[in-house]
Amino acid sequence: MLIIVDPHNGVPVYRQVMDQIKFHIASGILKPGDELPSTRRLSSRLGVNPMTVSKSYSFLEREKVLERRPGLPLVVSALGPESIQEAKLEQLRQSFKGIVTVVHQLEIDPRQALDLLAKMLKSDEEDGGGKKEKLS
């Protein structure tokens, strides 16, 4: 599991850790039952305060993304197909936020932006790079 934090990007580090763990789960890198590194180990690897990682883990536990087991490492919670799909859509939504901002800043007509996205998706699919999984 690769997590990279940037203390200068304006997003709190605990949130960056949370978002990246959620992305790893949505993308299938982390699967239900996979163990996460201890708070101490991850904080040491990232060069951040252990309380920052602990805060991330606690929020993810409250959201039922992670499951705490007494005396054992935290694990990724089992998610049903609907929850996995929901997590994927949330990751896509987060990715689109920056794009939406650029569209507005460049004063591009939203229909033109959507047309461009559709063309890019079609082109990628025709080149064999697109997944056939439908996101509703």
C-alpha cells in the first residue's frame, strides 16, 4: 500500500491518509480482511505524528471502512457489492472536483466539456484501455 502525503497542499494530512486508503479499497488494491500497518509503522514511514495516523484510522473505523480487532492490526471491512460501487463513484466524484473547477475557470461550456470527456472515454475504450464495467 503506497500512501504519499504532502503537508503543503492545503488538505490536512489525516484527510490525505483517509482518502488514499479509501482509494486503495475502491480500486481493489486493499481487499476486505487485508491488514493495515500499525499506527506507529505508518507514521514512521510517512514522517508524520502517530496521532495523525491514529486520527485517520479512527475516522475510517467510524465510517465502517476499517474494523478494529483487539490486540490485532486493523483490517479492511467486508463491503457488499453496492458499497464497493458507492466507494468507486465517490472516488470518481472526488476526481471530478478539480476538473469542474478548471471547466469553470476556463469558462468552457459544460456541454463541450462533457462531449470532450465522452470522446476521450470512447477513444480509450477503442484503444483497449477502457474497462467495460458500468458505473451508474
